[in-house]
Amino acid sequence: MLRVFINYARRIVAPRTLLQEAWGPDYGEEGDYVRTYVNRLRRKIEPEPQQPRYLLLERGLGYRLVETT
């Protein structure tokens, strides 16, 4: 999933797109999978996973990987 975020860096990625690009076209409606993996990824890359700076949720749209300085 990190690869997908890197490919879409700074752009909003819909959960369906994340699923299909990470696991294939048979996926798309498993929103719980996305939330679970995003939380796991945040625990690995965020200094404070409860207050994300890099992997942001854009409510109603999807997730976005951002660069900070």
C-alpha cells in the first residue's frame, strides 16, 4: 500500500483505488481493509500516529501522502 501512496504522492487517493492498486481488481468495497492498513502504516511512518502529518485523511474523498519540511 505504501507503494500506491508514493505513486500518488500529494494527490488524494480514493479507498477503492488503494484497494485495487494494492491487491487487484477483485477488491474495491472492503473499506475496513483500508482503514486497518492505513493505521498500521501510520504506526510505522508517523512520529505521532494519532496526529498524522504525512498520511492524511481527506474526509469523504480518501487519503493523501504529503511531504513536510
